[in-house]
Amino acid sequence: MSFKPLAFGLWTLASAGIIVLVAAVAYLISQFDRADVTEGTYLGLAIGDSKQASYEKVSGALRELNSSDPRVFIEIEVDQAASQVIGMDVGRHAMVQSSLAPSAFERFEGADQWKFYVSASYMNSLTLEFCDERLCRISRMKKPFELP
């Protein structure tokens, strides 16, 4: 009785499993994206731009990150008015679709950090930080999965 066919089959199966595992890890690594920009430009945004100029450019940057879904999402802390509309407790955080219309600039103007979520995903974001009313840091984070 010969075991060569069985050994060959197990070896082939093990090799295929290793190849699939390596391919999966390579795919996940290729999907991870992190950028921290403090000089120059990134996605059409320029370090040193005013808040107004950055606000006017951010929709283009988000569209460049995901042209198939041009919607813009931000996270808010639910206040009394929002609680009644969306049915969440006051103080909770919620991701909402936001407009980047010129009239909405007032909502962003007072903050020194703006965080936008691409495709309504907490694992795909673009953050703009301002120092002395000028864009000083652009951070990009895209993770394929959340670690515990």
C-alpha cells in the first residue's frame, strides 16, 4: 500500500492554504493607508491655507478619496434638539451626513480640528488641524479592519 498520493494531496492542500493566507495578508496591508502631512500639499489641500480656503477645497479632497460616494460625514455630539429628531440620548455621538455648502462654513469655522469620514466609515477618515487659523496638519487614515 502506497501513501504517496495522500502525502502529495496534503502537501498541495497545505501549500494552497499558505498561498491564500499570504494573499489575504498582502491585500489587507495594501488597503491600509496612513498619511500625516505637515508641509506642502495633499489631496489638493495646502498646508498654510486659511480655514475658508481649506473649507472650499475639502469636498474635492473627499471626492478624490471616494469618487463613487461624494457624501460627506462628520461625527456630532447629540444635543437636545438632535435627540428629538434622531432618537438618541443627549451626549451620545453620532455620525451624520453633512453639507459643505458655503452657508455651513460657520459650523466648522470655530473648531481647530475637522474630521471627515469617507463612506460613513469610522475606519476611513480625513482630519484637518489648524494652528493660528491656518492649516498645519492633514491626517489620512484608512484601515481595512479594526483591531481589538
